[in-house]
Amino acid sequence: MIFSNDDMDIEKKKAFITDHNTSYVVQPTEKKAIVFKIEDVDPPTSIKGKPIPLPDNSNLSRVVDNIQETLRNINPKFTNPKVGETWRVYFETKECKAILSDMFWYCLVKIDKRPYMKQYKRDLLERISYNYVQVFVNVPKDHKEIFFENFYDCIAQGVFYSMFFSYPKSRSRLDSEEFKSKLFAIVSRRLSGITVSNQGYNNWVLDLGAGNVLQRSAPRSQETSVLPDLGNTRVKRQTRRTLQNLRYSPFVTRYLNSKRYEAINSVPSWNMRYTLRNLDKEKETDRQYNYYKKLAIETERKAKERGRVYQEFNTKIDEEIKEGHRKYRKGVRKLNIEAKKIIKEGVSEYANKLVALRAIQKEEKKQGYIPLLNNSLL
């Protein structure tokens, strides 16, 4: 089902107001103060059959813009402007926006662990399942693959960006890996039936005017010069195996069960066993690998440096040995020359020279002069 521009305008007039900061036309029963922290949020009352609107400052149009920017980065198909325009038409339908708003409140209640709101969560899931089926039916067959290929990721982004805009005083908590991981797991599990653990939230793009605010330059691990005590940090090593039914998605199953269709068994059911990623184990393994890689590089550098110092010292010792041999040969030649000279001139002449030199030294020592002659000939 494809909507014309006139139909879309009519739907927008019915479902939305022109202000980009508001998602739905709602008749509030009472005026509440704007909340800036997610911990202080009191979820609005759930009306059966009607979606709960997003907060007034959720800025839906900018949310969709950022989702499209992320899709252009992770999916080459969205580099084509026509694909992006088609996707946006379906994503901005009344039913899809209802999914986004109800999933927003469901994730908020789920992550904050508010057990007293069980019925509230069930009502949200019922509405999401109904609207999910409507979206699936209304998207033409030719466009289903493009639209639903990243659908769970788009909804997770929409929920996260809406929270980021709505609760500015909680942005440090929202931008933490723990929060994004929980949010991503909840949405992927509800929409696809499988908890996706590929850390897709690392590819999200949230541009507030000065680039992607989610790309921080903080170091991934602490730099340490001492070998960490890896023996005390133990991570569970058992492999998590899960049996997954691949018949319908969870929302389609919920919808079919609520309507009690006889054709629910027309699609055969089969199970697949798969292994869930252990992110804690992977992070610990990466941390150990990065540390030992750095340690190996540093050890190699020190070994090369010590090899260079040893080579310089070895070269210096060789030069000293060569110099000693040279002096030895020179001294031997000098002694041979002196011996020949003494033999030629006679022993008495050599004795007279020694006596004269000795007398000169005694005289210089008596006068306090530094002797200029050595005893090499004495």
C-alpha cells in the first residue's frame, strides 16, 4: 500500500500537529511540568487502543533525520536518495510512529525496572503487536526487505534519540554502553525474537549541530605499566545455548494469539539452537589481548634497545683491545731499538745518562716543580 502526497497530508492533519517538537495531537487531562531526568519520569496513563505520545521535547523530525544518517553509513542501499525517501514515507506513518512511542515507554519502564507496572507493559506490547502487523501489511512486497532489514535498529535508535532529546540531564547515563546495550537488546528481542549482540549502537549517529555526539575519544581501557592480576578477574566461561523458534516474530505471534486465527498453524514451526555472544567475556579477552600485544611490542623495543647498547659496548671493547695490541707492538719495537742503541753505545754511556736524569729529577723535586720526566728509562 503506497500513500499519495494528498493522503499523507490528510493523515498528518489528523494525527500530528505542525510543530516538529510534538508527535501527536493529544487532549491532556492535566498539565504536567517538563521532566529533564529519566529517573523522575512518571509515565502517562495508558489508554487502551491509543498510543501514548512521546514527550513534547522529543523532537521527532530530528530523530528521523539522525536515523537516516545512520542508515546511510551502515547500509549502502541508502546512499540512493530515492530509497531514503521511500523508507521515510513508511517510517513516518501513523502506525510506525505509534510503535516508536509505545516502545519508548516500554523501554523506559523495562530498563528502570518498575515491577508494579506489569499491566502497563502488557498494554503497550498489545498495541505494538497490532501496529506492527499493520505496518508489515501496508508496506509493499517490493519494499519490505529494504524497510524491515534494519527495522529493529531504527526503532532502537528512535527510542534512544527521543530519550536523549527529552531528558538532557540524564545524557551521561543514556550515553553509557550499559544503557545502550540494554536498550538495543530489549528492542531487538521484541521485534526480531533474537537478542542481537553485535553492538550495533556503536554505529549510531546523533548530530546536534557539531558532529556525532556519541563518538567520544575516551580510551577503551586504562593504560597500566604493571601486569594486571588477571587471575582474580574471572569471567563465566560457559557457553550460552538458546533454542529459538523461527515461526513468527514475537509481535506477530502475540497478535495472532490475541485474534485466535485458525490459520495460525498454516506456517510450519521449526527450532534453531544458537549461541549467544558473551560480551563480558569478549571484552575481557580483548582487554587481555590488547595488554599483551602492547607488552610484546614494549618487550621487543627494549630487547632491540639492549641489543644496540650491547653492540656499542662490544664495539668499544674491541677497539680498546686493538688499541692495546697496537701499543704493545709499539712498545716492543721501542724496547728493541733502545736495546740495540745501548749495545751499540755501551753500558757505561747508558749508565751516565741514567745518573744525569736522576740528578735532574731530584733537583726539580727539591725546588717544588712538577717533574716533566718519567721513569720509563730508569
